[in-house]
Amino acid sequence: MQYALFDGFERKFLLDALEFGVLKDWKENPVKELPDIDESAHPFHICYGGYLLNPGVSDSDISRKIKDQAGFWLAAIDDTRMDCHSIAYYDIHTLPLISCGHQKIVPFAALIKADECIISKIASYSGFAVTAFLRIKEWDIATNILNREGIFAFNGCERRFRVDLPLYFQTPVIT
């Protein structure tokens, strides 16, 4: 598992192993934030994963809360170049909440657009998820990481189909 429960700032929160390094070196070596992607130049992708709630965050109506974030930008840090990429988050289909030990997870399939380096990492099935989070533009990356309610852990990407239109998970065209 690539996530650790971090105890700090009067609350506990999940932290990706890569994000730990980012926070540790933030003042000396901040992550370069790339501009938002040109959505018209990127294809849609259906990606799978789980939304992991931070401890202490209520799971009441969590599926609706996750769906309400659609239409906003997510952010993900690329571990190769240490850049922060934007992910256009269009739609999501959630499954019922799963409790696994102390962890609460909402499995999902999401319709997104992102740079190919992020999509290829999601699709690699390497055993490591691509961690993304709701991006609040007025905050720097470190502040976003420290104040989020949960993590989008993307760990698979549909490669058998091409999605041309952002209709609610339409029947894709086979390529």
C-alpha cells in the first residue's frame, strides 16, 4: 500500500508516499504546477479506482459529495518530473462504500481528461495508484494536500474502448 496515515495539525489524514516527500521538501524544492490542460486537445478516458476518505470525514452521503465535485479540476503529482498536473474531472459512477479495517473506500469509474503521462501511469497496473485530489486554485499544492477530505486513487484505465462524447458513460465505440 502506498498510503500512510499521517498524524499532524490536530487531525489525521492520508498521505501518498510521494506526497510525503513533496511536503518534506516543500520550502526548498516546491513542485512545479503546470497550467491546466487544453481539454479540447485530450481524449476522454474511463478510469477506475477508489475514493479514500480521510479519518474523521463523515461518510454520510459521500457518493453525492464525490459526484458534486465533477466539473472541477483534480491535481496529481507526476513522480518522474515532480510536476503537478491537472485532471479534468467530468463524471463519476460510484459503488457503495466499503469499510476495510479503519479505511473507508468508495469504488468508482470516472470520466476524465489528462496528460498522457498521467493516463499511462493510471493504465500501467503497476500496483501503485495515481493519487489525485480536488484542486482548490487559491491554495498552493501543499495546502491542498493538507486540507483535502479524501484521495482519488486511480488504478486502472479502460483501454478497450474510445469514448467520444461526455454522455453519462455511453456505450463506447470499439476501435
